[in-house]
Amino acid sequence: MLTTAEYVASIRRDAGAVLALAREHADRLVPWCPGWTVQSVADHLDAAIRGPLSRSSTFAPATEGLAAVLAALAAAAVDVELDHVRGAAQECGIHRWDAEAAVNGLTAAPAIDEQLACDGIDEFFESAMVGQLEWRKVRAGEGQRLHFHRTDGPGEWLIVLDEHVDTARGGADVELSGPVSELLLWLWNRVPPPEVIGDTDVLDHLRSVSQH
């Protein structure tokens, strides 16, 4: 997990990139987000940042819109719970990639920041997927084990899908290996899986229960 200051810096960087793209390419479609344009991405980030950070007494955007949110972030330190700013930073990282890929093409979109991507995999299994399971009232699985192995630096995750989502040690039914940005983007259904060894049915199961 990063610090609050690091998350805020990440939000400013990624949301700022989306804002710049929206000013030039507002109507560009984002095909993997049906019905969305780059402007839709900017509007979504306005809400994604404004909502969680409104719990901070120092965060007070003067007007509506992503530009106002970024101006408020630049004007004051944010005293908000780490989990709230963490979720906003992860939204900004994924959707910055969405906007970049829509404008410049899938292969030209810059990777998600490595630190943020590592944290994003943690956040996916600790929070995002847990919320989906609780909302849908389903189990994570029946003991399926997935190993995520980062190839562009240190980092690996062994995930067990049982009544809940958990971490463990030992072997796995399927292993995904690749750059950490690609691993995170696969989890959020943006790109095909990187290198896969093992039972691909487990990946299909993960996709079906995470429903994103």
C-alpha cells in the first residue's frame, strides 16, 4: 500500500492526463467501456475522486468537473482515510489507460505505474472483488488456486478462491506471468491474459465471479 501523499500524486498525474486527452478528443469512443467516450472517462473520474475525497475537510472543489477537482487537490493536503484515496487512485490509473488506449491505440498506451499496478492487484483481491462477491452473494470458488508472477520486477501473488478470496503458499492450478501493468489490466478485463500455464478454466471462473 502506498502513502496518502503518493496516492494523491498518482491521482493528479493520471486524472490530469485524462483531462488533457478529453480537451482534445472528448468524443473518441472507448470500445471496451460500451457507450463511453473519453469525456465520459473524465466525468467518471470527477465523481470517483470527488466522492471519496469529500470526506476530507481540506478538499473543496469550487465548481463541478475534473479540472476543479484537480485544482482542489493541488491547493491543499488531503486528510482522508487511506482506503478512500487508494480506491480513487486505482480508478484513475485504470481509466487513464482507457483514455490513452482509446486515443492512441492499445499498444501505444503507456503502462500503469509499476508501484500503482502492484498495489492495484492487492486492492483488486482485498476490496474490489470482495465487494462484488458480497453484492452478488456468491462464493469465490471451491479452492481454485491462481499464481500471478510479475516478470518486470519483484512481485507475485498466490490467490485461493474458496468461500472468500485469500492468499496462501504452495502450488497453483494456473499461473499468469507478465509485466505487472498487464496483469492488472487483465484482471480488469482490458487485455488478453499474458503468458498462461495450467488450467485456463480457473481464469474463466475468476472472470465469472468477479463480474467487472
